[in-house]
Amino acid sequence: TKKNTTIPDNFLWGGDISAAQIEGAWDEDGKSPVEVDYYLGGDVNTPRYAYIVNDEGDEKKVLQWSGQIPKGYKYTLKVGKIYPNHFGTDFYHHYKEDIKLLYEMGFKALNLTLSWARILPQGIAGGVNKKGVEFYRNVLLELKKYNIEPICILYKYDMPAFYVTDFGGWSNKKLIDEYYEFCRICMTEYKDLAKHWVTFNEINILTLVNDGNANTTIKDTQRVYEETHNQLVASARVVSLGHKVNPEFKVGCMVAGTAAYPLTPKPEDVLATQKFMEKNFYYFSDVIVRGEYPYYSKNIWNSLGIDLKVSDEDIKYLKDGKADFLGFSYYMSSCVSNDQSGNSNGNLVSGEKNPYLKESEWGWQIDPMGLRWFLNELAQRYDNLPLMILENGLGARDTLTEDKHVHDQYRIDYMREHIKAVEASLNDGVNIMGYTMWSCIDLVSMGTGQLSKRYGFIYIEVNEDGSGSFNRYKKDSFYWFRNVLKSNGQNL
Ligand code: BG6
């Protein structure tokens, strides 16, 4: 049906991929292992975990998202076990074919990660890995060939693992300098190939998993807030850096969109929802956009018993490094009640089930209208600062038919309704710079490590154990999305 939409010509429309989830080639051409390379696959009921060992040979398991491991321990791999991120869906060896398919679909933008562990595998001390730099140059040149605008994410669940064991991860301020140097290399090397940069993916992840995810092993809230602070400072410094490298760069940061409604109109629930949003989303976006901690942050710290040291230097970094745009991911919404029991699943938070919404097989509650509402909320809060939806999609089990088709009408339905919501927001006057779908190509699920939790428009023939042809097939959603893009959103 023809509609009257106002999608701007320069709208960054396309999809997302992420290095640690799609590339495979985990130890090729000088790359060092990233944290998730040590995590085994799981499923909706089985959390992912890694093995760690100390010099005395004492072995332990750590659950995913812990981000911290006890002193003296190192990650270790077990022979005979399957590590899904080691092979991913092998973008490393298929990128030309994959990018051509994205072009065929009419992509205007691709949101991708540049992997720290490929470019600076052993940190500053180990020097630059030329092969890593070359790989992303080739990828970016391939995108340029097809006029697909890259949006480069500099950190997405892919920190070189030795930083966790040898540096203590983000709790160590030295990591800010390491990350800054990695970003400096990327921004200067690819100065003429990429204009849009995202400093961190889902920068609220550490506090979210510390709080809401029963699966994490370590819950040291003081440390988690310090780590998060270091990331916010690192992000701000890289925004300033980007502006120095090329004043035309647009540098933003990304927050997991924890959109939440009160479960009931009870004032206690409404207030609890406001507090929930402050703690889980606005605490981050306010710093990113406004360059300082918001007025309510002191209450958050006090209520958690946290003493956060924010130096004058950090205050200045935050102030100088305000983002050009705010990115967020959006899969679902949740409900908050004052007497929470948390009976619904989610990618990062669990809340109360909304009786008006359906959910995916993984229990994520599907809420297209919530996206319009959330976009408008952010536009109001930030005086219509440019927003980017940097992830939205449906994880589902797809079936490849004998004649190599995938009839994923459920994904088309999900996407159509969400695109309608974005178009409605644009018509509301919200300043949306771009909208990229997770994940345009099948890859390994971050939360469960499954290959069978698929999000792509492009199907990849690979099984949980890494067997398979790795052939690429176009799903029904591929043809549908091509139509949407070619008509600039008119044909849904
Ligand atoms: C987002 C992450 O939160 O959710 C992605 O940025 C992730 O890395 C996506 O893959 C979907 O979650 P999952 O657990 O289904 O892979």
C-alpha cells in the first residue's frame, strides 16, 4: 500500500553485524582471543559459561557477562568442546559475497564492528597488526564500491581477553588509554572511508547484567559503576578525538533501549518505572548527550552504597565529548511494578510481562508501538537531537526448505510493524538519522551462543557445532526488505 512517509534521502537505512558474532576466524592473521571466544554455546535455559584456571591447576566455571574473573586465573579452552564464536558465520572469508548481497537488497548503511583484537591484538605494547588494519580497509573499500555508508562501532562485546586477566578490565583506568589508541588508529586509518562512528555498543550493559541478570557470577556494584564511569569517559574522549581527526565525523554512543511501562496506573508503579528508566537508560544517555552526570545520579549512588570518584579531569572530558547523536537498540519493551517479581525474559533486563503483547520464542515481548513512543520520549528529552536505531529485529528458528528457501513471514511481520512505527515517528517530527536491522546476516546469538537463533535476511547454512556448507541463501524477508528499501519505505 502507498503511504505518505517522510523518509529523508540521506536516511542511514540497512542492517547490523558484529565482529565477534559474525566473522569467525577467531585466531587468524594475528587476532587475539576476545572474551566471548572462551564461552561455550548455551540455549534459552542454559547460560553460557567459560572455564578459567590458575597456576595451581584449580579450575572454575564463570558465567557469561561477568566481565571479571578472580585474580590469578586465566581463561582456558577445552578440547572437544564447541566454541561458536570461533567460526561464527565466517564473514571473514565471505565478506565480498555478503556485502554484494547487501547491495542487492539496496542497503544504504551497514553498522559493523571494527575488532580491537584484530587491530591491536596485544594492546599498545604489542603494536599494530597490519593484517587486521588491512582486513577492515578491504571491508570498507568493498562497502564504498557499492555506496553503502559504514557506521563503525568501536566496542561491541569484543574486548581482547587478556585485558580482563592482565589489566582487570575496565576497572583499570589504563584501559581508557589502550582503547583510545585503538580508536585513534581506526579513525586515522579509515578517515576517508568512514564518517559515522559509535564509541560503545550498549554502554549500559555492565550495570544491567549486574542488576537484572541472575546468571552473572560476580556482583560487585561499586566496581561495576567504576567500570561504567571509565567507559563513559573513554567514550567522551573518543568523541573529541573523532572531531579532531575529521570535523565532519559524526560520533555517537549506543545504549540498550530498556523501554519500560508501568505495569499498572498505580502511582507507585509509575514512579518505579521512572526510577527504572533513570537508573538503566537515562543515567547513560544523559551523560553521553549532556556531558555531565544528571542530578539524580547521586541518589542512585547513595541507594546502592557507591562512592564514585569523578576527577576534575574526567568532568572536563565528559563536557568536551558530547555525542553528535544517540544510538540505541530496541527489541522489546517491559513493564515495571513496585513489587517486582520479574516474570518476563529479555535481552538484558527482566521485568513484568505485559498482558497486551505477544512474545518471541525466547520470551522477548514484541512491541512496535513502543518504538514510536520511545523515539518520541528521547526526542522530547534531548531537544530533538539526532537519534539512530542501531539494532531491531526478531530472533527465530528458521527452516531451510529442500529447495533452499526460508519462508520467514514472522520476521517480515515484525519488521513491517517496526518500520511503520519509525515512519510514524518521522512524521511526528522526530529527528531520526538512521535505522539498521539486527542482524542483516545470520550470526551467533550473543546471549545464548546459538546459531539457530537467527535474525538475518540472509540465511547461512551452519549448525550449532560449526558443521555445514556456510552457503548463503536469501530468505523471503530478503526480497521483502529489498522492496522496502528500493521504494524508500513506501512498499511495506
Ligand atoms: C543486542 C546485542 O543486545 O542484542 C547483540 O548488541 C545481540 O550483540 C542482540 O546479538 C540480540 O541478542 P541475542 O542474545 O539474541 O544475540
